[in-house]
Amino acid sequence: TSNFLLWQSAYAEMVFLDRLWPDFDRRDLWRAVELYASRDRRYGGAMPNVVE
């Protein structure tokens, strides 16, 4: 491995789509943004205990 941008991508949110770069358009970008927005982000915190 080349370790290219290894430390810069430590906290990055990666999205992998079945689309090659020349075919990537604004719909694919919007899909990636929607996938990011739908993630359950806890910023390192654990899920709270729910008492039933």
C-alpha cells in the first residue's frame, strides 16, 4: 500500500457506488449525500440503555 492520505481519511465517511468516475453525475452525488444523511451518527457515544 502507498499510505496515500491514510491519516487524512481516518474519520472520513466512505460511500462506494457501482458507478465509474466518467459516468458519475449529479444523481450519483445526491444518492451519496442521502446515504450519508441516513446514517446513525453517534460521534463515539454508545447507544443509551432503554428501560422497558
